[in-house]
Amino acid sequence: MIDWSSVDTVFLDMDGTLLDLHFDTYFWLTHLPMRYAQLRQIPERDARELIVPMIRAEQGSLNWYCTDFWSERLALNVTDLKAEVRERIGYRPHTKAFLAALREASLPAWIVTNCHPDPLALKFAETGLDTHVNGVVSSHELGYPKESAEFWRALAGKLSFDPARTLMVDDSFPVLESAHRAGIGQCLAVLAPDSQEAPRKAHDWLPGIHDFDEVIPDLRSGLKTRDIPIMRDKQTESGS
């Protein structure tokens, strides 16, 4: 499934890959319409019929993920509303064991996410996830969503890595297809991103897993501690 001997760098999506997508699903489809209805004093059904199509119309764009955009569009504080249900933020199964196995194999792991910096900070505060990886890059820093070719060009300008020897793990098929087109050597789909929903069907040609326990044994047995090129932030190196 994964040729670990050909991997020097691991890029990891966050929501639906490392963290349970249930938090985001519940917030956008249930909590936000409910609170909007309360604040506007309208029926919740009307709020949902207004908000859900509005959100889906932005799918795949940077606006889709931007809490600033939605706060302005809906005239409410989306970040504060997310904090109201922060107890729903949690890890997907075997995430910590997988990250530990990557460290044991001396493989640098970076979170590469479309998550906006405000909910990103909330999720890190709840989980400590950022302490288990080498670094974090949000698409909002680069100005493009991961679905776009421009994102991968911008990422290559920010970080030093060999695309051909990089693994990308994500629950989004469009993101993985974009990564593949950008020359990322190996891509892996997460098929069960939301603990409260049934797993999705496998991609036509991308390999997929339900949980990380499916790849941890091969990672631990197939890789011994070895020297791997250090991946650095180019902007840090240049002193910017």
C-alpha cells in the first residue's frame, strides 16, 4: 500500500485524517444553523435552508474553510460559536500511535491543512496535536486551498522537500488528486473521516484505509531508524 522505503517526508491533513471530522460536520450542519436561528429569532429549518446551500456553494475554495469569511457573511462570530462545542474535538483512532511510529522511523511529519488559523488554534489547544508533528502549514498562509495547483507550488516555495519522496494522507479525494498532479509520490485516502458516519467508498485508483492501524505494522517493520534529509521551512532559513 505504501512503499515506506521511498518516503522521506509525510504531509498529513488534519480534519478527517488526524482528527475526527465529526466536530466539523456537527458544527456546520447542526450547531451553526441552530445558533443562527436563535440569534435571528427564526425557525431552525429556515436557518438551515439558508446556510447549508450557501456553504456548499463555496466548496473547494479558500472561502469554504475561512471563518473570517463566514463570520462576515453571516454577521456572527464563527470562532466563538465553534468554541461552544469544543468538547466534540477529538483524535481519530490510532492517530497518536501512527504519529509516534513516524517519529520512531525518523520521518518528519507536517500537518498541511485547509483549516483557518482560528479554529486551528482551538483544536491544538484541545488536543495538543501540534506537539506531535514537526510543523504546521495552513492554506490560508499561502492564499490557496489544497485543491489547487497553486497551493502545491506555494508550498514548494515555503518548505524544502522532494515531492517524489513525499507521502500525502488526506480524507479529501480532490486534494489527493491535486497532490498527485503536483508530483507527490504517494497519496493515501482516509475512508472513515467521521466517526458518526459510514465509511465512504474507496477511490477508483488511490489506495485507502479506514484507520491508521492498517499501516502502522508495515511502517514499524519496513523502516529502521535511518538518516533522512531534514525538511526545513525556507522562509525560516532565509530569516524572513
